Amino acid sequence: MSEERNAIPLILTGLASIFVTVGALWYYGYLHFAKPEDALLLQDYTMLKTVPGEDYKVSLAPAEQVAHCIEGVLVLFDTQQKGLTGVLVDNRKRAVRCVQDPL
């Protein structure tokens, strides 16, 4: 009644199922491994302060990012790299808040 079981097939099956699960999640886009080139630095953005009566100039060409207000947080979507999104934060990693206009 006390027969020993070989644990190696069980361990290999468990490891294989983990790898297959991670691979399937990555393939279908539910898992993304971030690369350094995917990140946009906060230093790439500058706030232009508007003063009444003072002119300021901006480029006519639009940026590669589009901002949306989602649940009160400013979220940037990249138009060049599909799937690249991010939350705009300050130097203390606090999310930049926004006010959604009622429709």
C-alpha cells in the first residue's frame, strides 16, 4: 500500500502549465513586458502657464500622445505605438487629476 510516486512528472507538468499560461496571456495582450523604450519621461512634458493678456506659441503639429480623462485621472495614449498607455504623474509619482465635463 505504501508505494512511492515519482514527483518529477508532477513538477514538470506544473512548470509547463505555468509557462503555457504566461505565454497565452502574453500572446493575447493581457500581459505586457515593459521595455525601457516604451517609457516616456515626465521631463518630456512642459506645462505652459497661461497669463491673461500674454501670448504664447505652440506647434501646429500635434503630439504623438492623446490624453483622456478616465475616472478623474489624466491618461495618455500613444498613437504611434498601439497599446502603450500611461498615467501622467508628477515628480512625486502623484497622478495628475482632471475634471470630466458632463455630456
